[in-house]
Amino acid sequence: MKILIRNGRVVDPASGRDERADLAIAGGRIVGIGSVGSEFAADRTIDATGCVVAPGLVDLAARLREPGHEHEGMLESELNAAAAGGVTSLVCPPDTDPTLDEPGLVEMLKFRARKLSRCRLFPLGALTRGLAGEVLTEMAELTAAGCVGFSQAEVAVRDTQVLMRALQYASTFGYAVWLRPQDGWLGKGVAASGAVATRLGLSGVPVAAETIALQTIIELVRATGARVHLCRLSSAAGVALVRQAKAEGLPITADVSINSLHLTDVDIGFFNPAMRLTPPLRQGADREALRSALADGTIDALVSDHTPVDADAKNLPFGEAEPGATGLELLLSLALKWGADAGLSLPATLSRVTSEPVRVLGDALGSLVSSAGRLVEGGVADVCVFDPATTWSVAPDQLRSQGRHTPFAFDATGMALPGRVKATLVAGTLAHQAR
């Protein structure tokens, strides 16, 4: 199908393009940007007057809950949520049930996602079998099946020797390892250590749980040369360690979640289970350090940390509630809000959810979608059209995700969010169009 997107503000952070232009799509690829001649006979025209035409968003952390947790999210519902949020590519961790430690499971998941044609899916394979932290998986076979890296999800590898061998193997073959830095013994609490947790009587997770794990990871990267992506930093001290490691030239990248970027432990209020998140919400100084680090490039990407949770698991006392929140439909708006607060340009803001996540993924994307996160003639037509002037409030019952719990629900924060997605295209196919 030939599609013409007319009269939009075309913003491509990767190339610096920011101009009013038309965008022509044919055969799943962008065939023209600028003034499209009358010889281009479009089958469908999208009027983008007053809207921004940007690359489709790339989310590096989204749980789809399938297989094994279908009561919390189905592949179809969560990919619909991705399309509604302008997300055209996402990375999912391996903590499904069964764990993504066998090539057949990875191939099945990718096949089902392709059939739905809503969003590109890039799975992470399990670093160790069953995420038990004992035996390494067959990384070569999982890579051949479509894994873009290897992760332990939320499960720490307590045996440092196992972790070192994993990084040595990954370094030898050029694989990326994705780790959330949290000590397996210190990270068992339900809220960030501090005055709020003490006042509420909640078990705490100290900053040291993150920094001890980070120091171990950094030392092992220094010893092995492995490429490591650090998932969802949460503390100012963690940011300082990553900044120092990057200054040293170590092959490390990092991301932060929309939750840690905008909220603090004070938002827990009177035991609001919607604020039960992993990593836990920390203090205001940590949030400000994370916001600054994302702005200056110490943190490379912003992620939704989409983790749908069903009502039975969430509507419990805070310490018993399952951690997690829906986020795919909020990623763009919360990125725009952060960018406006930080005084960044629109291209700089969008880069944290488009071109920078693609840079983190690197060659793992493959040649077919090497132009993901960009708008370039001849490149894949993954496009997000949004109205930056529209504001909206999060009403959980209107979300497309099967998980309706979010800390950004209007009744919890009173927060009005900027930017509303009007259309999302994946490889030139209209995956979402607002009514």
C-alpha cells in the first residue's frame, strides 16, 4: 500500500532533520521526504497538519506476559498498547514461563508477534538456564533464533564466577549482556530505604544494593571487555559510577524507566500499591540525578518498563502487591514532559526513545531494520505521528493494555500529559489510528 503523510513536522533525531514536509511510503519503506510530486498516487493519505511525524519509538524494556502469564497480559493486547503508544520496536526480557532459554520458545514468540503486525519484537534470551544463575544457556543457538542479547531479568547472579564466565563467553562472540544492577541479598525489600520506608514500616532496599552490583559488573567488564547494558538505574550514586565507567571508555550503556524519572518514594502516599515498582522509587535527589544523566547522555535511553499486573495481584497491601505497572502507552508523553522540564529541543528529547535505543541495540537489529529509529529515504517505514499540543489524563479503563495499573493515573498524580499519538505505522502498515 502507498501512504502519504502530508503537512507534518518531520523530526528525525538521528540526522537532525526538523522541517515541515510530506512523507511518502510504498512497499513498507520510505520513498520520499519533502515535496512529494503528483506522480505518487497514494492509496491512503494521512493529514498531519499540526502534528509531528517522528520515527517509531523503540522501547528497551517491555514485558508482554506471554507465555505463562496470560491472565496479566496477552501478546495481542500488549502489542496493541505498543502501537497506541507509538512504539514500533520493543525488547522483552526472558522471564516468561517457561523462561526464554530454548530457541523454539524464542522462535514461537517472534512468529506470533509477526502475525499480529503491530510491533517488532526483539527478545532477550536467558543468560542462565531457568534464570537460576548456575548453567549458561546456549547463546549461539538463541542468537540464531532471534535474541538480541542475554539477561537475567530481575534475578541476580549471586555466583560471581558464573557471571564472569558468562561475560567472557559473551565477549568472545560479540554478544551483549543486559543486567539490572541489584545485589541478590540486599535487594529483597519492597521500598527504597529512607525516611518514607521507615515511617511506613516497609522493608527497605538500600542504594548499596545497586552500587555494589554496579561495581562488580564494572570490574568484570573491565576484565572481560564484554558489552553490558545496565537496565533501569535508580540512584544518584549509581549514575556517578556509570559516568565514571563511561569516561574510562568501558563498553557500557544504561537506561532509566519512566517511573524513576518522574516519581519519588513520597508518591507512595498511604501505601498506594500502584507505586509498588521494581526498582523501587527513590528520593528526590536520585530522581534529579537520573533526569540530568538522561539529558547529558550518561544514561542512553528512556524505557517504559511495561509490566502489566492483574487486579488480584495488585490490589493487596503494599508489601504483598506484585510490582509493576503498564507503561507502553505513556512512554511518549512522559518523554515529552521530561524534555520540556529539562529545556531540551524536541529532536533531543525524541532521540532518547528512538535513535539512542537503536544505538544500544547495535548490530543485533539486523540489516532489515537497521534504519529503525530513523526517518530516511529507503529506510523501513516505522513512523509515529503525534499531536504535541494535545494534553490528556491517564484513565486506566481506557488503556489498551490488559494491565490497567499505572502510577500515573490522574486520580493518583493529577498529572496532565502532553502529546497524543494519532497514527502508528510499522513497515508501512497502519498499526494504530486514533479515532
